[in-house]
Amino acid sequence: MTGPKIASELNPYHSAPRKADWTVDQRWHVYTHAEHERWDRLVARQNQILPARACDAFLDAKDHLRLSQSGIPDFASLSRRLSALTGWTVVPVAGLVPDPIFFAHLANRRFPAGAFIRPEQNFDYLSEPDVFHDIFGHVPMLAVPEFADFMVAYGEAGLRAAQSGHLTRLARLYWYTVEFGLVQTASGLRIFGAGILSSPAEAVYALTSPSPARIVFDLERTMRTRYIIDDFQRIYCVIDSLEGLLQRCTLPFAPIYDSLLEAPDLEPGPTTAEDRLISA
Ligand code: HBI
Ligand code: FE
């Protein structure tokens, strides 16, 4: 699933004036008809796949935020709807921003979202976060109060981890929850991770393929587990509930980092004797 890297000349925001916090102007009126239409096709495809696969909180919030309306969303009006629910806003960025900048935005309830849309030749997959991944994949969960508060706590923890040198381990928490998390519900296993929610193929694979391992989320285990960025995941972590994630992850992480100092990293695949496996 490796895609070609997006050439920076294809992303007009790379040459746009950037503010100190790395945000740019979205310049919504500059999107072309083809770009709006590409968004519509990406949304339509995902809307076919996500019912009964995404968690209900995501599906409800996606409708509430009117993300299936035609055209790439205007971040300012989307932010008004979102902030009425949880106080979060979305701010446009050109692409990846440096870690401390990213964490400072999260800690202040601002989600930095790529403003560009993937080019047509990358319709199925792009390694960089674009407007479809960031807005369609991430923003609905930010309208869910428990998740919204978890993301603030993550941003604050990120600012501390960047100082104390524990970012590698903290970033794995983000990866295995915010990006690739599954949640156990009364109606079965569901998706809440944005990396899966924005991928048609992985949305099916994550829930039903026999090849990846699915284990009950354990914070220490997650922090020790490396991840792969250019293929489907080989292991998924399953939380019990968003409330549980929030409670577990708003406790201070410093004692956990310390307790893991001697613990070796784990590969993203093989399970251990302590893992509690979940069948698909
Ligand atoms: N920047 N725009 C953007 N989006 C991200 O998801 C992102 C980032 N910068 C850093 C980063 N993620 C990660 O380092 C962490 O969450 C760990
Ligand atoms: Fe993401």
C-alpha cells in the first residue's frame, strides 16, 4: 500500500504564507470543481462502507457536523458547528507540523488539518494527511465529549513528553488509538481510529481479516509496540469504551514511562502471553 509521496508542487499550501503556529489560510474559494467533486466521491465511498463498522458516536457526529454535504468543508463554518459541541476548532495547515506545534494546538482544542486534497492519482491512498483524512477521519470523533477531552490530555502529555524525551512511546498511544483504534460495543467490534475510518480497504480488513492480531488495549503494551506507517496494521488495540480510554490516559504518564525504562520495544505483530486476544 505504499503510495508515491505527494510532490510538494502539487500541494499549493507548501508555498503559502505560514503563521508562527504553522497555520495557513484555507482559501476555500480557490478549490477547483474537480477537487470538490473528488471530496464528494471519497465521502460517498466511505459512507457505503462505514455503517455497522464505524462506532455509532462517529456516525452520529459525522451527520451532526454535516460532513456528507457536497464539497470540501469550509473550516470556519465547520469549526462553528464543532465548537458548539465540544469547544474544538479545526485550523488549516499545509501538512505535517513539528511535534511541539502539533501538541500545543491539541492542548488548546485546535485540530491542525491538512487543507489540500490528495491528487486524483492518489485517490486510494496517500501517506500524508490530507483534508479527507484529517476532516472526515478525525473531526467527527472530536465532537464526542470523552474523545475530545482525551485529545486535550494527549496534547498536554505531548508537550511534556517532548521535554522529557518520551515522545516515541507517547506517539504509539496516538497511533494505536486515535489513528488505528477499535472499540468493543454491544453490537460488536467497531472502528474509531481515523486512519481506518478514512481507508475503504482497511475498514474492512481491520474488522474481519484473519491476519492481524486484535488485543485488549493495555497502555503499557501500546507504548512498547512499534508501528508500521506504509501498510495495513498487523495489530489492533481494542478499547472497552471511550470513557475508559479517557480515564486511563488522563492519569500522569511519567510513572509509566519510568516503569517501562527497562522494557524492550515489541514488534507490531506477534502477540505475547499477557495479551488478551479478541476474535473478529
Ligand atoms: N502534524 N498536521 C499534522 N498531523 C499529525 O497527525 C501530526 C503532525 N505532527 C506531528 C504528529 N502528528 C505526531 O508526531 C504525533 O501525534 C505523535
Ligand atoms: Fe491522522
